[in-house]
Amino acid sequence: MANNKRRLIAALAFNKLADILASAKTTLPALLITLGAPAWMIAWLVPIRESGALLPQVLISAYLRKQRSRHNVWRLGMAVQIAAVCSILAAAFISPPVAAGAVVIAALVLLSLGRSACSLTVKDIQADVAQKGERGRLVGMASTASGLMTLGIAVPLSYFKPEQQEYAVYGLIAAAALAFIITLVCLWPQKTYVDSDTSEAKGLLHWRFDRTVYTFVFVRGLYVHTALVAPYFMLESGEDAKALLPMYLAAQATATLLSSFLWGAVADKSARLTLQIAGAIALSACVGLLTFSQHSLWLSSGLFLLLSIAHAGVRTGRQTYSLDVKEGQDRTELVGFSNTAIGVILLGFGSLYAVLSSFINFSVVYVMTTMLVVAIAATLLLPKEK
């Protein structure tokens, strides 16, 4: 079992590293700019990546009702992600730019689908390898390891000369493919079976959820603001984005490195408490952003570090809660339903703030900060998971 846990930690760490290296927020926009793809393609990267990985999960979880061998579905999802990242890298050798951009967009859709399948099934693998009370700690250890690796990559990048940036982008994508391959190799020996539903076939939308599930989705939907508010830290700071970007990357990696293990330990005691503490930290970061009218490079980076620490806590808290509050297929369907719901909520909030930005004469960060206050209060509605 000890070997299984070590393999799980390594797989989770390299998988998170691959997600960062092939990020739709940083690496892929840089690639499309390098290739000369049109701006409208760049605008679609984040929506496709985020909602594309969440929305299909309601369908996949329904499919999994009849699939006992979750490891086979996870392996297929990893293979799809590897193929997608390799396709993105191949786009660098395609012309004209519109065709290259189209390949990246199509490969990103494929990448999101693969991640969707893996996100569902890896929860069952985690629950099979680790017992309640230690799952959060394992997730924290993996996140800490990925943060260390990310920091080891981000710092040298700040010394690259402008003419070397093109090769750096290609190298990051190639490294992402390698990290996905290592993830697959690490967990390949692990076999996880979940009792399938042998009853009469149910309709696709026939869910047997109780109040706990809907409350969890409501609370998690409010906590998406720890992610949605992140771009506004750069916009509100008034500093040069080129100067802030390396600092923000380093802050994000440092936050993961320093806080993830601690978040895991707290989540093993109470995932609900983890969400409350993380929400308070995110709230303080937003208040600081709104309070200080003049932002130095270091102050802006410090506030973003706080937000990154909070977001790591939110991720660990909601992952651990979903692992512990249900068992077996019920857990799978909880994860699938909640992730699909969050995909819709993300699109809804994103559209709302895009509209609000055009009509209000104050920062939408004020609205997001209010939402975080509501999120912290809403955690009191969550039943204890342990």
C-alpha cells in the first residue's frame, strides 16, 4: 500500500505540473501569439479549457454507472491528453497561422475531454489507495511537489532573452506532454474497481441526490470567485503586465509549495473548516486590492500570493469534501454532477461580469468580494463530512 501511495502522489504531482505547463491562461496564448493566430482564437482558450473539462462530466459519470474498472477509463483519458498536447506542439509546424490556431483549439477541446474523464475516475483511485483522514494530506503533498517543480521551471524562465521566448514556449508544451506520460506510467499498475449499478437502466438525468449534494454545489459555485478574481489583480494593480507576470508565476508556485501540505492536514480534520479559512484569506486579499490605491510590484505580488494560497485551500477543501462525504458510485455521481454544474456556473458568472464591466462605474472586484463573503457564510450550511 505504501508503494501505491507514493505512486499516487507522484502521479498527482506530475499531472498538476502538466496542467500548469500547458495552461490556457499563459502558455497557450503565448503559443498562438508566436504563431500569429488571430486574437479571437486566443479569447476562446480559457472558456474551452475550464468549461470543457467540467461540462461533459455529467455524461461521463452516467456512463461510469456500468463501468467497474475505473482505471481503464482513467488510462484512456490520460492517453487522450497526451495525444492532444502532442497535437498542440505539432501546430508549431503548420501554416498559415489560422490553420495552426485551429489545430490548437481543436486539440484543446480534446485535452479538456480527456481531463474530464480523468478528473472523475482519479477520485475513485485516490479513495481506493488512501483512507479517510489521509486523503487530504496526500493531495497536499502532491500539490507541494508540483509547486516546487513549477518554481524550478518559472525562475529560470525569467532569465530568458526575448529571442529565446519562442523556444521556451515550445519547450513548456513538450515538457507538459512528458509530464502527462510520467503521470500515466506512475499509476499504470494501480487497478481500481467500483461496484456498478446492476439495477434497471436509469435515465441520464435521473439523479438520486440529497440535500448535501445541492448544498455542496451551491457553496462550491460561490467559491469559483477565488479563480475568477485572479486576472483582476493584474488589471487593478496598474503595473506593467510584463513586469508582473514572472512575479505572479513565482507567487503562485510559492503559494502551492508553502501551503498545500498544510491545507491537506487541515482538510483531513475538516474540509469545511478548510473552505472557511481559505475564503477568509481570499477575502483579505481582495480587500487589500481594493483598499490600496497605489500598488508597488511587491505589494501586488504579495496580494496575489495571498489569493493563490487561498485558492489552493479552496481546491484542497472541496476535493477532500467530495472524497469523504460520499462513497463509491455516489461519490462519482456527486463529482460528475457538481463539476458539470460548476462549468455552467463559471460561464454564467463570466458572462455576468463581462456585462457588468460595461455598465458600472466601479470595479467588479467589489461584487466578487461580496460573493466571497456569501461563500464563507454558506459553508455553515454544509453537513460535516467526517
